[in-house]
Amino acid sequence: MVIVNIMDTIMSDAQRHGRVSFYMASHGEEGLMVGSAAALGPGDVITCQYREHGVFLQRGFELKDFMSQLAANANDPGKGRNMPNHYTGRNKVGAHSVASTLGTQIPHAVGAGYAMKMKDRVDPSRPPRVAVAYFGEGAASEGDFHGALNMAAMMKSPVIFICRNNGYAISTPASEQYKGDGIASRGAGYGIESLRVDGSDVFAVYEATKAARQKALENGGRPILLELMSYRMSHHSTSDDSSAYRSADEVAIWKGSSQRDSILRLREWLEHEGLWNTEQDKEFRRQTRRDVVSALAAAEKEKKPHLRSIFTDVYAELTEEASAQRDELKRIMTKYPAEYDIDDHVDGIFGL
């Protein structure tokens, strides 16, 4: 949780310095991400929105993985084609590539859960698995959410819907998003067992997710909906200034509160139990800052993905239009070599 928090702070500053083009912090939601991910199985399939850094970290992502994607270098499995924060972790952490389009990952999880259910019927020796869809309460206003819940209920897909209700859909507060009682109450209408959880309590989140996973696998599989209540203390992204739509006093109610800030809440409990102290905390934070800064600097020095990756992995065979675009790119870069960073591309531009 602390690593996520410090990485968010440093990378938000890095964006202001022009070292990355964009970043989305998650201050206030560290506990719900780490706590829920810790309760999942290694074979579970995850679809995310764009603020689940803690999920990736908890399931095995390393600082190098984060920084490679943020710097769009040759070590990024997405080959630098996605905007920052849109991580690809299918092979390493069981999480599909993040996409900006709100809500599209929710029905994807339903399909993944149903597919795993069918496979497990053919091969009962497989460890039982569930699919998990993370999304914000704003995304729950998309039609994908409603279609996905109805489909999951009817197909009895073993999927856990995890809604991060952080109070804001970009600049729109929850009070202006819906008239009903949040997101959990919607599950009943689709015949889905639902639960609302204090998202700042990492233990409550862990236990709720663990129980949800067990229930999702019962009697051949079924969906479960969790609404994890939190507060987005950070701006929506580096493209946002939240002071334009909420007061500093409102944020202050959450920031620095040992009952509302999940990191401070866990730290206070650890200190009370004699498992942590101020000096340990200071040293861990100092070392984490050094590690994040070092990982970013190393990622920036790596070569960029080969330019051919702009055209590959789209069609099995290059289309006539894409082939013409590739030739035009090569022509322009050859004509104006001083305008393009040709030397920074793996194997050189002429590998096209």
C-alpha cells in the first residue's frame, strides 16, 4: 500500500516535469486494491479499469514493470502503444490489458468466468477459478454494467464484480450520479448477492473478497457484487484539478485521518500490535522513494520498442492501407532524420 502511494506521488510529479505524458494516482484506494487482490487465487482472471495499481503490485508486478509501461520502452509488453497507466499483465499477474473505455471490462469478466466454468467441467482436476471485474461507481452508470450483471446472473458465471465507490466520477460527485442507495443495492434487482464494505479497512476488504470468491464458486458458479466504499483523495488524473469541484476542507476530512485513510489506519493497528514503529516506517518510505526514482531513471534509459510494432498485432497479415502507412512513415523519417529519434529505436528504423 505504501509502495503504491509513494509511486503515485513521484509519478504525478514526474508528469509535471514532462518525464511521462499522463498519470492517474489512487490515494485513498490503496487498501481496497491490495486487500481485495490478496484474497484472490493465482489462477483467477482479472479485468481492470485504470486505477488498480495496487492489484497489479499485489499479484506480482514489479517497479520495473510499471516503469517500463509508463516510459513506453522496449520492455513494455504493450510495446508502448497504450497511454500511461494502461498496464498489460495477462501473462504475469492474470490481468488483461487496461483500456480507457469505461465499463467495457465488466462484460469481459463475465465471459472469462463462463469460459473457465466450461473448461473446469471438461477437466475437473483444474483448481477452481473466478473472474474479477474492477470498476468505479461512475462506470456503473454505463450500459455495460447492467448488461454484464444480467448476463452473469442468467449464465451463473463465477465472477466477482468489485466496484470502487470513491465518491467521484471525474468531477461528478456520487450525489449527482444516482438517486438510489449506491451500487450494491442494484445487485438485488438482478438476483445477485451483494455486499457493501468499508474500503479503508484492508482486513474487512480481504475477508469480504475471500468470502465472495467462495460464494462465486458454490453450486457450479454464480456472480457476487462488492461495493467497496472509499474516497479519491487525489485528482482524477494529472489532467484534472479537483479543487475546481470540491473544497480543500472536504478532502482534509479524509486526508490524515487514521479512520478514513487506509494506510494510516493499518499503520496505527500495526504499531498498536508492536509489529511496526515510526523508525521502520520512515526507513521503508525512504528506501521505497529511492527504488521508485531508480526504476524510473533506468526505464527512461531503455530503448523504445521497434517501430514495426505500430503495425503488428493488429491483423494477421498487413493490410494494403497499413502497408502504405508504414512505407510513408519510413519515407518521412528518412527524408527528415534530424526531426526523429531514429537511434533510440531497437534495431533502427530501417528494420521496418
